[in-house]
Amino acid sequence: MMSNARRRQIVSRVFEVLCAAAVLLALVPLVFILFYVIKEGFSALNWAFFTQMPKPVGELGGGMANAIVGTLILIGLAALFAVPVGCICGIHLSEYPNAKFSSVVRFAADVLNGVPSIVIGIFAYAIAVLPVKRFSALAGGIALGLLMIPIVVRTTEELLRLVPSGLREGALALGASRSRAVFTVIVPAALPGILTGILVALARVAGETAPLLFTALGNRFWSTSLTQPIASLTVQVFTYANSPYDDWHRQAWAGAFLLVMIILSLSIIARFAVRRLERMNRP
């Protein structure tokens, strides 16, 4: 008869093998996607891609300089809108977790996080495009910001709730008000995790296309005006990929590669920022 200890060891080993197989199955598609994007996109990159404007239909060459700048502007507008709102909302949820209003806000954030991005785009179109009868960078920033808010809210709330209660009690015991304790003790302690959540949210919206089709629309010309249509990498890649021109297909792969690199850069920056802030907060 097999002993109980031996049986537990076998079961444990089987689950370890199954977990390892699941990890490999999850990584294989990601590796293949990255490999294919790098293979097709890196070879299509050149200096003109970063410095030149799109060529007219039928002409070879050109680049996506306007789309690169437009993407950075849209991401900046989204962060400007979503980060203050999301962080303050997350602070409220962590400070009043059992309030009825907090439950409603928490539920709304979870629902908003699951809403398809195209629905967010239609909503932003209704509130930011139709009233002024114009597509614009501001409308695109609002759409991307709405996608960021639930991620920032839930990340801020969860990270603040992980801060040891002793820090709050110590600040209150020294005579600090509740708001002062939150903003001078609790928030700085959770700042590394909050910053990571913000960068993850930025990485997510950097690759969105559907909301921008309804709001920023796209622009084949150089434009940095916040009240005019503006180019973006995702829309440009979408347009070029659906075209019948081989040169546009090549540039679409280059744009896709650049998007992957932007997301990877944000992830790396998040890791370095977390480590630096942890060293600063370490006694």
C-alpha cells in the first residue's frame, strides 16, 4: 500500500508539472506574436519612418512622424484627465470602504473596466465630438482617459489598503489630521505601486484603436492642435494594414513594432521607478 506521504508527493509533483505546462502554453502565443512583430517590423524601420510625413497614395517611402507625436499627445491628455480623478477616487474608496457610495463607485469602476473600448469611443463621440461638430485630440484624450480611470481607481484603492494601519495610527497619534495623514504618510508609502498601476494603464490605452476612430479620427498632415483631428500610430497602422499597397503594409508592421516597444518601455520604466522609490522609502 502506498503511504499517505508518498501519495501527497506524487499529487504535488503532478500539479507542479501541470502548472509548468500551463505557463508554457500561455507564453507560447506571446512569444510567437512578439517574434513575428519584431521580425516583420524591425526590418521595416528606417530614419525616414521617424522623421518624415506619410507620402501621398501611390508614392513609396515616407514615415509616421505625425502619428508618433500624435500618440504621445493623446497619451499625455489621457493621463492628465485620468490620473488625478482615478487617484482621488481610489483614496476615497480606501478611506471609506464600507460606505454605500463607495460600493456604488467600486461597482461602477469594475463595470467600466469591462466595457468594450468601442463603446467608450461611441460615448466620447457623443459628448465630445457631436456637440462641437469636430473630431479632435481632446476628444481622443477623453476617450483614452475613460479607459484608464477604472484601472487607476482600483489599483490606487488596493495599494492604499495594503499600507500597514500602524502608519496611519502613528500619524494620527502625533496630531496629524486625517487628510494630512493620508497625503503625507499613506499615499507616499503606496506610491510605488500606484505609479506602476498608472504606467500599466498608459500601456493599455497606448494600443487602443477603436475609441480613436470615433474621436481623434486621424490626420495625414502634421497637427499638434488639441481642437483638430490628430494622427495616432494605432489608427495609422489600421489604415495601412487594410490598404492594397505593399509599402504601406511594410510601414504598418513598423508601426506595430514601435507600439510594442512603447509598451515595453513603459513596463521597464515602471519597474525602475518602483525600485527607486522603494530604496528612497527604505529606512
